[in-house]
Amino acid sequence: MTLTCFASAETVKHERVYAVTNAAGDALTVIDNVRLENGNALAEIDDRTLLTALENVGGTEKFTQSGETVTWKADGNSIIYQGTSDKALNVTPVVRMTLDGKEVTAADVKNASGELAMTVSYRAESPFLAVTVMPLSDDVTSVTVDNGAVLTDGAHSFLMGFGVPGADADLELPSSFTMTAHVDHADLNWMMTIATAQPVKVLTDALSDHAADAHTLVSDLTAGLNALADGSEIPESNEDIHELLTALNTLFDGAAQLKDGSITLLDGVKTLKDGLDTLNSNSTALNDGAAQLFAAVLDTANTQLSAAGLDALSIEVPTLTASNYAAVLDDLIAQLDPAVIDKTIEALAKAQVREAVMAQEDKVREAVTEVVRGQVRDAVQAQEDTIRAGVTQAVQANAVDEDALAELGVQNFDAAIVAIGTDIRASILATVLLKEAGVPKVLAKAVDDLHARVLYKVGADRVIFPERDMGQRVARSLVAPNILDLMALSDDDQIAELTLPTDWADKTIVELNIRRNFGVSVLGIHRGGKFLTSPGAETMLMAGDVLLVMGKKEAISAVQ
């Protein structure tokens, strides 16, 4: 997570935000760590920051501050400093735990045993990739996790889960992960989350240039719908969209006329009921002729109601008689209430709109398909041009088409890499076809151990797990923050890139006697954008140096 800051053109600025939060995602402590790479060995470095309580944690260089501008007396050195901020975090993890179905806290879990379900969800306003790592003790067993994995080096186990909060819901990317396990008085009070917007930004930049056609199509449709809503003229746009919206406008005009007629009919029915009530209230004084007149009035009312077109509103009116007319007309008045009419017309209009849209479905589908095809075609062409610029030869072909592979001459290749990850079937078929074609060495990517076993069975010479390997690398860096990079030479021997311990600054290699006292050998030094190879015993170590060392795993881990 990065706060708004900037540095001058002579420096390269790296920034990390460290925050301590509670289970609800509330920030308790926020510390921002900044590294200014002094590539040109400048005497002074100007930086601008919103941080407070600044502290030099990489050396003894002093600074002066005026508002947001900080000037460092670098004397050719790189600067590492940190400060605090009250700015809200861009992304925060929220932890929820249940034990045997009952919501609990980490303190409750430490004092009980049972079946645990822990969900870590991430809050973010914009897209981020968030990865959470938590050490697992022997008190946590039978662990399963979605959107994550359990990593182990034989002696220690770690839970790693991830999410992509803040992304468009249509992308269906996970914004949380859930772990289930059996726990027995387990201590789950600590976990660490790393979040970055960089992977999401790369994807966004790559796709943004191909969204213009789809944006125009959506804009035309939005403008037409707005015209329908306010009764204005439908603007010219895509031919199929304009035809569909014009038909909908005609349908809405008919629905409005039907509503107006229904309201007029409601007023007439109320008047009719009032007259019949008055006539019936005097029925005991009517003679036979008046009774016949009442019957004639009912007949006329029945005729008018039959011709009123109430069936268009799905309203059925029983025949009026001297005994039922009051109840029938009361029910009719209730059904002709404007609020009821609105709902009836809305339901009828939706049904007719649905029918109209379905009638135009083929045209709409054809228009949208053509736009999408164009976008895909442009995107593929752009990717081909980019790849061709960086390689000797680039070919687009179906990797599971045996004839296509033969035409490419894969039998003459020294090695092939199958980098298909999610489509396991295509990954296996491509590996089989390459080995059958006679490719001497085939490397394949696997998504899990079962996938890897199948790839080895069908002839893969080596199977790699990029996601798992990167997860282990991240976990190692979390356990030892001063270790910037690590490569295992064997189970015990490693090469590591680590920041210079503070108490080593301004001392020579022989003065520290690093090999004897710490069990590691210094192979090189990164300093001010340069790399010093095989430094001599009299080489002076300086604050801000990054050492490349080799030694036993335990010895490297002990260097702090």
C-alpha cells in the first residue's frame, strides 16, 4: 500500500506501508518505510512526503523539513527512513472466526478446541491483490483452504490465502478466502497481509485501449433509454439499437393511453355505483314499473362494462344483478385504483417488452458478437505485435492440434515449455504431443500435485509450480524482513540478498570477521546503483549497502 509521495528525478523511490490492525480491520498502528536509491551519488536528495515523525533507520544522515518537502544530506548514500501517517489504508483485511458454528475471537480459540472456520475478507475501494500469510502450529490440523494453500518447509507450516477486492463484480474474482481446520487450544493471534495494486494496474492498462467500441455501444443504449424515460426524441445510433428503442417507445405510448382510459373508467364506475346505491335505497317504495327500470339500468351497465376493454387489464367482471351489484362494483373500484393499475400495466408492459426484445434477440446478439469479435481480434493482433518485437519468431497456433505442431516443426526444437495453467486438459495434451513429436526436453506448469503427477506420467521432463514457489519465497521474506531475496543451493546451503545490519556500517569485512563470526561469505555488494564483485577483506561497509552472501540456512537467518 502506498501513500501519495514523490521524489526527484535523480532518485528511485521504493515505499512500503506496514500497518497493525485488529480483526475488524481497524488500523492500530501505521508505519511507512521509504527507500531512496541515490543512483547518481548526490550530495542532497529532495523528497516530498505526507508522513510525520520521520526517522532515519538506514544510516546517520540528517535532514531538514519545510512543509511537505524534506531535504536529506545524503553525501552520496542511499536513504532509508520511516514515518507515521493517519491516512486511511487503501486495503484492510477483516477476520471472522467460528468454532463449531459459533462466532468466536482468537482468544476464545486459544482456550477451546473444535472445528474452526476462519474467513479473511478484504475491504478496498479500488482493485488490489492481497495475500495473507499465517503460521500454523501443531495445534492446527486437517487444514483446508479455498483461494490459497498450506506451505511447509518440513519444520514449519504456513497458511497462505489471497483475494482481489475492489474489482468489478462481473469479473467474478474472489475477495476473500476461508480456512477450515481442527484446533486444540491453538494460538491464532498473528497473521500478515501484503497488498499491491500493480498486477491489477497492468491488466487495466492492457485492456483499456480495446474498450472504445463497447463503450460507444453502451453509450448509445444509455442515451436511448434516457430519451424513453423523459419522453424526448430517440437519438440516432446503432441501427439495431435504434430500431429496438423505437418499438419500445410505441409500446410505452400505448400503455400510457391504456392507463388514462382506465382512470376515466374508474370515475364512471364510481358515479354508476353512487346512482345505483341511491336507486336501491328507495327500492321498498318502488312499484313494479320502477323495478323493471332498475333491471334495465343493470342491463345497460353490464353492456357498458363489457365494452370497456377491462379484459386488456386482465380484469373479469361478473354480470351485475340486484343482489350482487354492490359487492361487484366495490371489487371493480378496488381493481381500478391508480396504484393497482400502475402495477398491472407495468406487468403487462414487461411481458410485451420481453416479447419484443426476444423478437430482436438475433439482431442484438449479432451486433454485439461482431463488436466483441473486433475487440478480440484487435487485442490478439496487439499482443502478437508486442511479442514479435521481443523474440526471434512468434507464431499463434493451437497447441493441442497435432497437425499444427508438425507444421511448426516442433520435432526440431531442443526444448519446449508448456505454460498452460488453468486448462488442465490442454496442458496434458500439449505435453503428450510434444513428447510424441520427439522434443528432447519438455517443461510443464502444474496447478497442483495431482496435475504434476499426470504430467510426469505422460512424459514431462520437469514440472514447475510458479504460484507455489512464489508463495514460499514471500513466506520466507516475511519471516526474515531483512532478507530481500533468497535462492536455495541445497537443503542446507543458500545464497541471499540482505540489507546491511545497522551495527556493521562503517566497518571493514576483516574487522567484522564475517566468515568466522557469522558463518557467511560476502560474494558482492549493491551500492548506489552499482555492484561490487568479490569485495576484499579491507572493503568498508556503508549504511544502505545490500549484501550478497552465501552460507548455511541457519547462519543466514541469524544475520539481523
